[in-house]
Amino acid sequence: MISQLSHTLILLIASIIFAVAPADSEPVSRLINHHPGGAATSEIIEPDTAFSRPVATLPSSALPHFTAGATLFYTRWVARPAKQPALEGLGPLFNALSCEQCHRNDGRGRPPKDNLTEAEVTGTVVKFPLGSQNYGLQLQDRAVRGLKPEGQLQRRILSKEEFYADGQKVVLFYPSWAITSFEIAPPPQSYSVRTAPAIFGLGLLEAIPEQRLHSLADPDDQNNDGISGRLGIGRFGWRAKQTSLLQQTAHALINDMGISSDLYPSAFGDCTINQKKCHMLAGTGLEADTKFLQTVTDYVANLGPPPRSGEPENFKAGQSLFHSLNCHGCHTPSHKTGEHRLTWLSGHKIWPYTDLLLHDMGDGLADGGGREWRTPPLWGLGRHKAVNGNSFYLHDGRALTLEQALLWHGGEAESSRENFKKLSASERTALIDFLESL
Ligand code: HEC
Ligand code: HEC
């Protein structure tokens, strides 16, 4: 009787304590995880392939399918007519020859170098959110022989200074973009420049039940914490526009490489009716067959998140700061995956640190597509450099360090940023160390 009473009392006290925290939060001391993907966390063999390993739960019978997908992800497409008929159909307009040219080592892309005069594959693309009669949905900076590319993205780097409460100065870089057009018509004024994100752990994110995302969304900020969060059309891409990995892969094929598939069957890719020569040079029929599309999609879905770098217990100070600055208001630490067609992705407790929702991030990050961005996952953050030498954070790769990425947070994350600026130098380091350990 007494023990039952004290049990009820503990529950009551606990409910009072946790009532002040967002509904989803658990006590920080219990949020220690070694394996961001639970049992599905991948096993690292070499630092540069940390993002290229399958989930540990992949059955050995599915390994050949995974390896076949990897090969297709890396294989370069060629224009017709070609010696390898299986992979012909590139273009007429395109940005890259393979998925891997932009997602190098399954990691992220980088912004173009300053004042570049010739197109190079960086993994950064220009999207026209409203579409353009002359350019379509994306700027293609390469084309098959006989056709001019649409134009080229030019970057100029600007900078500004920020100061912490303790007087310490930080320089923040940001790009000024311009499009040099090779078309007759000038390109639309309003566009969005986006750098390729890393692509591991995405099958697990796809397996998070829709209901879970609904429960985290708070579009009218009813709990009054300054953070709203809205479901996008889907959950993939920097603006959560793509509903599934299949959709995202088909979208990449048609816009980035000009390759038709079941979901986008037009062999002319992103050529518009005003681009007559582009239409003339287009092939016909499906260039990537159903099996290709599914195999590459499954490859991406099966890439596992790597284990944490370092002992989680050593990063408790930074972890507490992460919570006291309300970073977890958007970067939701953990989820439980639901049913997935790849059954080995189902039922895992995972730690991606994202709510997959759209948030207003303020004017500093806004572009022709608006002020809202989907919260990116933070798992694997400390491993990008080892994977492909890359540490360009945020949607356009402007932040060279995690510190800079934090200082660009605005809008719904304004108070998180301002409180971060009030921390001491050692607290700031502790927070960054925690992020790098994820
Ligand atoms: C020209 C460069 C480029 C190529 C080639 C490319 N991608 Fe991407 N990829 C991007 C960019 C940029 C984004 C972000 C798009 C956005 O914000 O909507 C992206 C996003 C993605 C995402 C979503 C990641 C997330 O976190 O939501 C997946 C999955 C993906 N690409 C897979 C592929 C596959 C598979 C291929 C090959 C069929 C491919 N990509 C080819 C540039 C590229
Ligand atoms: C209101 C929601 C919100 C809050 C609060 C928030 N973030 Fe973010 N965070 C985002 C979004 C959205 C982006 C992507 C913005 C972009 O790319 O333009 C982002 C980007 C990042 C990135 C860069 C990730 C990458 O892959 O490039 C890091 C690191 C990060 N946040 C850490 C934090 C930390 C630490 C805090 C707390 C101090 C925090 N965030 C608070 C929404 C939020």
C-alpha cells in the first residue's frame, strides 16, 4: 500500500517536473546513446567509407542487391549512342554524370569555388521554385554535344562579424550568387541554391511513422515556445519537398542527369517547350528501368548511420547545453521507426536529431524559395571531413564550421542562437564537441 502510494507520488512529481519541458522530452541524463541507428547502426571499416556501409541489420541475402545499388550509384551515365547500352540516356541537359559525383562517398557536396569560369561538378544546384518557361525547374550547367548548357552559377563570398557576449569575434561568410546565362532569355530572378546533403540513414528516417511527425508539428505554436514546425510536402530535401526515397531518386535522375524513369517518363528531362534544340536531341522511352530505380533507391535506404565518435559519457556537458538552449525543439533527438517495406529498418530506436519539419529560419538564410527549411539530421556530423574532406554546412554550404552554422540560426531559432552567444568559451566548445560526437 505504502509503496503504491509513493509510486503514485513519484509519478505525480515527475509529471510536474516534465510538464514544463516540451511534451516529447526525456530527462537529459537518460538520453545517452552509443548507436544512432540502434541495432541498425553501421559498422565502420575505414573513416572515408563511414557513410557507405549498410545498416547492420541488413540480411546477408540482401547484400548482393545493396552492392548492385552501390555500383549503379557510382556508375557514370553517357549520352546516346554509347558502348554500354544499360546506362545510356544522359541529358540532353544535366549537372552530373552519376549520383556519386554530387554525393561523394555518400557524403555532402560543396559550393562552387569563387569566380569560377568553367562548370565543375560540386554537388550544388540552382532550383527555380516557381519553375521557368525557359529554364524549367533547375539550372543545368552541362549539356550533351551540340547543345549549350543553360548557364553557370557564380559565387562571390561576403562576410560579416558577430560578437559573443564575452567580446570574442567570429567572422561569418555568406555567398552572393549570380547566374551567367548562356540562354537567350535571362534566368528568373528568384532562385534557391542548394548543396547535396549526405545520404546515409535515410531509410530509417523514411520509416518514422507519419503520425509521429504530426505529433511534433505545432504550426500555430500553441505551446508558445517560439517554435512552430510544419509538415512539408514530404520529408526529403532541404525543403521537405520529396515524399519518399523512390520519389527523390527519380527526381534526381530527371533533373540532375536528364534520365527518365517510371515516375518521370519524359526522356527530354528538364528541357522546356521553349528549348527546341534540347527536345530535338532528347532520346525516347525509359532510360532508367524500374529495376534500376528500385535498386538505387534501396541502396540509399540501406545506408546505415555510423556509430558515434567518442564515448557519449564524455560529452554530457555539451548535451545538457544542447537541451538548455532548446536545440532539441527542432533537432528532436530520437524516434522509433515503424513499419518499412525493408523490414530490417522497422522497430528501431534511432537518434537522428531532427523533427523532419519545416521551420522559419529568418532572413539570413532565406532565398527565392522562402524562409523555411527542414531541420537537417545531426548524426554523423563529426565525420564529414574524413568522408570526403568536406565541412560545408547549411543548405548552401556557407558555414565552414559548426560554430558558424549555429550563428546563422534565426527566425524560430533566434533565442537558441542568442543564448548560445551568451555562453562562455568553454561552454561553446563543449556544445560543439557534443555535436561532433553525434
Ligand atoms: C547535380 C548534383 C546531384 C546529383 C547528380 C544527385 N544529387 Fe541527390 N541531391 C542533390 C541536392 C542539391 C540535394 C538537395 C535537394 C533539395 O534540397 O531539394 C539532393 C538530395 C538528395 C537526397 C535527399 C537527402 C535528404 O536528406 O533529404 C537523396 C536521397 C538523394 N539526393 C539521392 C540521390 C540519388 C540516388 C542520386 C542519383 C540518382 C542523386 N541524388 C544525384 C544533388 C545531387
Ligand atoms: C527552429 C528550429 C531549430 C532550432 C531551435 C535549432 N535548429 Fe539547427 N537547424 C535548423 C534548420 C532548419 C537548419 C538548416 C538551415 C539551413 O540549412 O539553412 C539547421 C541547421 C543546423 C546545423 C547544420 C547542419 C548541417 O547539416 O548543415 C547544425 C549543426 C545545427 N542546426 C545545430 C543546432 C544547435 C546546436 C541548436 C541549438 C543551439 C540548433 N541547431 C537549434 C533548425 C533548428
